[in-house]
Amino acid sequence: GGLGRSDDALALVVAKVFKGDARREVLEKLRLAGASSIEDMMALIEYPAPLEAQTYMPSSTWFRGRASLLNYRIDVNGARLFKSASLEAMHRFALLPVEAEQGYVPPEQ
């Protein structure tokens, strides 16, 4: 089904940004925050956290100048927040596989 493919694509992005054992933890954090696809993850990174969260969430975990909804949900779950550099990297890599997939031509049998 479509869900499995988006899970795979998300795992691919995570694998590009994080190493080894961290990958499973990151995927679990994303899942708990409601990101089961690349599209979900990007939306949660881009969307700002509620206003009150902007005041207490450390700026080292912001995405482009403000706290993200993704880190806000992770904070609510009590897990360790993503740093700004990780958010940027995940966001950047998330743009790539989708394009690569659209350009994919299956080899002729």
C-alpha cells in the first residue's frame, strides 16, 4: 500500500541525516509526533509551534527563526528535541527522494 512506501521514503531521509542506532529512535519520535510520511514531517517542521511554546523552547531547536510544531509535539511527548541543524537537514533531504522517485524509470525486462 501507499503507507508502506511513504514509511520507506521517510526512513530513507532519516538514514541520510542520522547514523546507526539513532535512526530507529528518530523514526519513533517522528511517528509519535504524527509524521508517518515525508509530507507529514515537512509540514510539521514548517508549521510553527503554538505561541506560548515559542517563548520556552530553546532557539537551538528552532527551524528558520521559530519553534516548529514537530519539536513542540516531541516536547509534549517528553523526548529529546531535534536541533536546528537536524531539522534543516531532514527538510532538505525530504525534498530529494520525491524528485528522484518521479524521475525513476523501471528497467526494461
